[in-house]
Amino acid sequence: MNKLISLLLTLILAISMATVTLAEDTLSTILKRGELLVGTEAGYMPFEMRNNKGEIVGFDMDMMAAAAKAMGVKLTLINTNWDGIIPALLTRKFDIIAGGMTITQSRNLKVNFANPYISVGQTILLKKGLGNKVKSYKSLNKSKYTIASKLGTTGEQAAKRMIPRAKYISYDTEQEGSMEVISGKIDAFIYDLPFQAIMYNDKGKGKVTHLDKPFTFEPLGWAVRKGDPDFLNWLNNFLYQAKHDGTYDKIYAKWFKSTEWKKDLQ
């Protein structure tokens, strides 16, 4: 019996050591590699998009650049289709997802999230002429309306869950969907406030109505693989420091309080 207990204790110790090794893997790998690999999908203004040089830029990218600098490593961005971005993280194509990803319970079953770095919500771009008829998402919940969002996003989930009677269409990109409502081909486009506000001010004034009060609450966070507490701890401490030493405020002002960056986009 004593030998059995000893064997069990040895097995438990081995499992514990393996767990610690796994937990340290991402952070130690980044430092040994000298490179932070970030998965994103360029196309979500102002979080990540391409400039006229073809580079991926935006709020998330500047925050990741600051994180890489704090680690003393190189930053490499890996553009990935949104519907495959979590599987790509889980198969170690990159170390972290920084792509304006909403923290949801279903996603949290697959990945862990660092503390939220910003909160957004779904708003509505309405086709010209509907502003007097539609005052909220509830008014769109009729079979005569055609609404849309981007495939695989919380905008799509909100549209299907909260506006189920309307005809729903998915688009591969935010730009495609928003331009469809601006051109009058659909009645409404459902998406996150920052992107909607930019599209309205840039191309939609006089062509659409923007119902800019969010009808959902959506905190955004960086996603990492499960079983990785050391990396998660580092990210949370980095974000806390950035929000208190001026780094976060400087980057936020650049992308959310100014529109200078738009002249450099593709």
C-alpha cells in the first residue's frame, strides 16, 4: 500500500511539473524566440487595418508594439481570416489574438482572455429614409427588413438573437456590409460602435442614419491559449501599467480622438 501511495504521489508531482512547464511555455518561447507573434485580421477600423504601404496598423497593433518593446522582442503580425483565428491560435500559429475580439462566454470556453482593454457595443447604420421609422433594434424586428453583419462576429450573433424576424445576410468584411447599406441595397448593418462611427463620418453622412447608442455591452480582450497563467499574468500587468503611465492614453488619443490616420489608409 505504501508503494502505491508513493507511486501516486510521484505521478501527481510529475503532472504538476508538466502543468507548470506548459504554463510557462508561451512566455518563455516568446523570449527565447525573440519575437512576439500576433494574430489579427486587418479590416476593423481603428483597431487593425492596412495603410497605403500595405502595413497592418491600428490601436491593437500599437498596443502590441508596446508589449513587444516591454518584452524586449520583435513584433510580427500574422493576418488571419476571422472565422479561423481561434483555431489558428490553438494550433500555435501565433501567441496571442489582438483583433478587437469581444469577450464572450462561448469564446471563453476555448481560450482565455486578458483583462478587457476597452468596451464597445453594437450600433446600427440605417438605409436612407428609415431614420423616421426605425428608432432602435426592436423596430427592425420585422420580416420586411433585411439586416446584415460580418460573418462570425458578435454583431452577427446579436442580429440573429435580438432581431430574429428580419431577413439576415452575412458579409465577409465590415467594409462590404457597411457599403451595402450606404448604397441602399440592405436596410441596416449591425456592427461595433467605433467602426460604424468612422464609416458614417467618412462615407455615410447624408446617405444613412447612425443609431449610435449601443444596444449591447461588449468588452474587448486579447485572447491566449488556456493553461497559460504566466503569459496571462504578464499581459494583465502590462495593461495595468500602460493604463497608468500614459501609454494607453497616448495610443487611444491617436486612434480614437484623431482622424489623421485615415489619410494613410489604402
